[in-house]
Amino acid sequence: MSGVKEALEALLDFKGKKVKDFCLRRLERGERAYDILQELNRGLEEIGRGYENKEFRRYFDSDLIVSGANMKRAVELLRPHLSGGERREKRGKILLGTVKGDVHDIGKTVFSILLQSSGFEVVDLGVNVDKEAFVRGVREHEPQLVGMSALLTSTAPYMEEVMDELVKEGMREKVRVIVGGRAVTEEFARKIGADAYARDAVEGVKKCLELVGG
Amino acid sequence: MLYRGPFGEQMVNNMVLRGLGPHTAGTFELKPEILEEEHPGEKDLWSRLWEEPSRYLPKRLPPVKCDLLLVLGLHSKLGDLIPPLAERMGARSVLYPIDDRQHLPEGKKTIQEELERKGVHVEFPEPFCALEGSEDPLIREFSLHFGRPRFRVKREGGRIRAVEVLRDTPCGSAHAVAEKMVGVSCEDPKALKEKLFFEHHNEENENYCLAEMDPLAPYMQEAGDLLVDAFFEACGFPTTRDLILQEAKQGRVDFERLKRKLVEEEKRCETERTIRRSLRELGLEA
């Protein structure tokens, strides 16, 4: 079975057993945890492309949620192997949250675990986070980075309100902002004045490293 | 049962394990990729399927016969296959729930007419867990076991001591929620509602609601409201219908007002669809 097809089957298994087998089999073969995640990530990208295809949508919301939950399972299973092989010094602090109106947690959680594995200190504000909570979080924790996530197209515009609030409270110059999630595009990120955009958790970690000069 | 994807699989798995197993003639995952494999390189496959669906019945479909055909989470492009498939299987009734805009068949009206022409009864509950009885005897029998959730709750000293699921949701979230509610305080209805709603779509549970949750198509939120109301009824707390009737007694049945009060201010309901449904069920629809 081809890699992507196998990754897709593992990611779309609602019981989560196949993704566990997928990871364990590869670890036994001596593959690096990071490479296993990259392989699964290619599966996630395929699902994302199928979801975004306007002419023929192959994947639905439920597929995104289940594949996200399985990615989270994989990251948790691989976490001990990731941290062992990655750099351990502190890269910086990031404040994360899924914006108001959106209760999706999985993508952000995967991002959070990968960030921690790469040496970031993560303050996770959770889901359905309003602009006031983001501002309070920046004031209290003094992070270098703020990460906002949205899965729903109807909630992504709230990111702009958070950006405006950061400006209004005089905090915009103190933090770099990265946005991501299924509902967000690079163009949207530019439009609202974010410093970086990431299409998935793996790319998000790379962008965060760039933002802190790592 | 014809299904597609993890949501369909979760429903099949739950219903088979919770009593439908011995009554199941067969299960088959019907997805667009199967037709693409069976008709490689065929141009305009989906328009051709729409024009002549009986030519595109999947070759690997097991030759089973059934009375009731369940269509779970099928891709909207494949809906036109259902009338000829139902005929081939000898189905007398079809249950075709819609839990996501992508499940809604492009030719729903045509499919309905085609099935009726073949003497097959069809229903499209939205969401599936809103199903509560039917004029059709097969669907009525099915809905005694799966559909709109129903609970029996035993309380003791301000806490929930036991929860029995009298009717499960097809996806199994009612059982998953019931397990999580034992030992929870039931003194504060607001906190109880929040816990119920959270557990309903909690991805950590064995089964959880996977219906679409976009605010533009809030099937998940409506399903959550149905579950909260069922649990509240079992606890003796006022349901959405009770709250609307209270307003009605004071001559204040107005959709916009109810929406503002129950959805926006009190957050008793997650979506206005629940208000519309309750008004419809109470015969108070504007």
C-alpha cells in the first residue's frame, strides 16, 4: 500500500487503532518519529485538499475532525521519541488560542505538542477565546509569539478583531502573530496584518522558529 | 447499511453493537473512489451517473436483500444511486439522514419521487438524532431503538447516581454522554447543560457527535440541544419546549424574542434551529 493511502486509512479510522499501529510499526522499523509525523502530515494535506476542492469535495467536516484526533493520538504516542531527538533549549514563549465562536481543539493541540517538542514554552488559552482574553494573556505571560487558530470560515474574521485589540492595547509591537487553521489562508493572514501563516502544525513550528530567529 | 467515511462507520459500528447486529443484512462503504476505480478514465462520470444511475451500481456490492435501507453519510454526488439500489435490494423503506451539508444529495427531490414511484418510502431526518417515530412501520420500529435520545436519570443528594439510555443516538453519543454524567452535580441546570453539551462532541469519548458544526449549518449544535433537552426532561428540568410554553402562556410567542432570550442571552440553546424545531413540534410555528 502506498504511503499516503496507508496514512489516509490510519487518519480516517474513527477508533484510532490504525494510527497507533501505523506509528508503532514504523518505530519498530527504526524510522524517526519526525519522519513518521511528516508521512501522516502528507495524509492530512491530502484530506485538506479534498475538503477544499470546491468542484468535488471529497472530505467533510467529520473527516477533518477524526483525522485531527488521530494526528493528536500520533503526536502523543510519538512525543517521547520527538523530544529525545530534538533540541531542548528554550526557544521562546507562545500564547495559543482558538478564536471566539470556534470550539475546535485538535489542530491547536497538535501544534502545541510539536512546539513543546521543539523547545517552546506554550501557554494554551483553549478554545472559544475572545480578544480580551488574548490581551490579558499577553499582559500576564509576556510571550514573544501569539498563535491564533480557526477551523471555521465563519469564525476566522474574529482574528482581525484580536489584531485590532492588540493594537488598541499597545501590545502589537511586543509580539509576533502567527495564524493558522483550515479556515485561514496566506492572503487572509496578510490582510489582517499577521506576521506569519502556517497551513498545518508542522509548518507552524518552522514558522515559529523563523519568527524567534531560531 | 450503506455508509461513507468515519462518521458513517461510527454509526454502523454503534448500531450493530447496540442491538442492530442480528438484524443487519449487510454493510457496505460506498464512496466515490469505488466508482472511479470501476470506471477508470470515464469522462463526466458524475453527470453520466446522474443521467443513468442504474448503470453505475457498484459491482462489488454484496447481493443482499433488506427491508430497510440506511444511507449514512453518503457523498452528495452518489445520492442518485439510491433508488436503483433500494430496488435491487428489495427495500421497502429508506432512511437517508442529513448531518452535514455534504450529505445532502444534489437531486433530493428527484430521489424522493423516484423512490416513491417504486413504492419505497423515504425519510431524510436532519439531523439523524431528531428522528422520533414515523408513519412508516419499518422506520417506526427502528426509531424505537435509535434516533432522538431518551434517558432515565436517577438522582441522589444533588448528584446523578445512574443514567439509563432508553433510546440511543445513531452515532452512540447518548451512551458516551450517559457514562460521563454519573456522579456529576445536577443542582445547577446551567452547569449541567454546559457539561452535557461538551461531552456530546468531546473527541476523547468513545463515540461523539461528528455532525457539521459550522454556524452556517449547525447540525452538531442542534443535535447537542436535542440531547440536553432529553437529559433535562429525565431530570425534571424545563426543556426548550417547556420554556417556549411558559412564554406562550404570557402571549409572547415570537421567534426573534425567543431566539434572543434562549440562544443569545441565557445560552440555553446553542442554535436558533432548536427554537424553530420546538415551535414546529408545538404547533406554534409562525
